[in-house]
Amino acid sequence: MPNTNLVHSHDPQMENPLVWPILEVLRHQHSGWKVHTLCGHLAELGFIPFLDGCPEKDLFKRNFLMMNALYQLQDFMYPDAWIQVQAMDIQMMNSVQASHHQIDLEDPLRDYYTDWSNYEAEDGEVKRLLNEFWTRYKHFVGSTNGKDMSRAKALRLFQLDDSATRFEIRKQWRRMALKWHPDRDGGDAAQFRVLCEAWNILREEKL
């Protein structure tokens, strides 16, 4: 019997927090990565815990989360940059190189790894996992755990009003996060931390 409690396929609101540490790693080293080496590096940084007591399942889940995050990163970096998603050759290319590429929505691998039901977990488990990853990332960037952040303040920071939809909030978060990411020219680590706090408040309300 198929599990009817699985996350809806291709849920655009299920943001994978591994997107951001992967982006930081690729900004420092554009090429020379394979899925397992990139995953190992993120694990060393404390972003990826053991996911399953069965070694084979743990490996599968890590690979799924990595590929899912890479495809998400490819989506919103294009056309400013191109993220090459190949298991044995992951790299980030500049905008000139990106102009020679195009996102293939018919790619069967993309289709598989962007469908959360293939992670073989119930909706609640996936959300718990992503929340855990997000908590790790917040600590990494110096989070204050939202002590001074309210929903109204978060919306103001995102330049949105109370009628903003889930899609609008997520789109604005990614746009502003990319603008202020400390690894970008003109980025600002303090502003990025504040944006992370704002996104965490809005993200939890919109799950």
C-alpha cells in the first residue's frame, strides 16, 4: 500500500536548508566536487547528521537531500550563475557560462530528486528533518534564535505586507538572501543573519 501521508510531489514550499551551505562551499571552490565529497565536507562542518541506522538507507537519504538541494540551487541561481548537477562533477559557473546552459524540466533525475515522496518519509518526518537542518544553519551564521523578531518586523524587512503569499515570501527571501549573502560582492554578514531570523519566523508560520 502506498503511503498517503507523503509530502506532495514537487512541493515548491519545501525549501532544503542545505542550499545555503552548499552555495557557500561552491563560492569558495567552484569545481572539483562530487556528491559524496561535497556531502562529506558538509558533514564535517556539522550540517548533516546520521539520517538512518541502516548504512544503506543513510547513504540514500544523504544523496537524496544533496541532489534535491543542488537542483533547488540551480533553479534560483540561473541565469546569474549555472550550477552543474552531475553526481561526479558538481560545479558553479559564472553568468557568461550560464548563458550556454538551460534548465531541463524534462530531466528524469531532476524529476526524481525534486519529488519529496521519493525520500520515503512521512510529511512530518521530512519537515522535522528540514527544521533540524535549518537550526544547524542558523547557529552556523550566528543566529539569536529570533528573540527580537516578530512576524510584522520580518515582513517589513522583506518589504512585504500582511497579505503576502507563501510564494511571494519565499521568492523575496531568496532574492534578498542572495543579495546580502556574505560571500557575494557587497554582501553583509550581519544583514544576512537578520534576514535568516526573519525567514525563520515566516517559514515556520507558512509550513
